[in-house]
Amino acid sequence: MISELARAETPDYKVMLMQGLCMCLWYNTGATIMALEQTGHTQNVFSMLEHLLQTSVKQDFEIKRIVLGLT
């Protein structure tokens, strides 16, 4: 998923992938964080998430999914 996120060309597609990643955080936080840490993508993912929240996330349900995943 991380490589697909890096190759994503449209902001809408990036937001959808990030929502999926946030849902992974919600359902299995430990395994998701461990996988991100092992591949060295943790900082990149959270930086991209912050950028997407500021620029591309427009729908309420997108924001809710991301916030839910981060809780």
C-alpha cells in the first residue's frame, strides 16, 4: 500500500489510500505501526497524512475515517 501511495497521481486516490491506512490503524494498530516501522515509512506516512489533511481532504466522511483511525 505504501508503494502505491507514493505512485498515486491524483489527490483523490491518495486520500482513498490514506483512509485505508487509517482504517488499518483502527483495526490493528500494533501490526500497522510495526509494518510501517519495519519498512521505514512511518514518518513519511504521517507527513503525507498531514499534507493531505491540509490540501486535499474535503468530505466530512473522509475526515471522520482519518480521525477515527488516528484515535
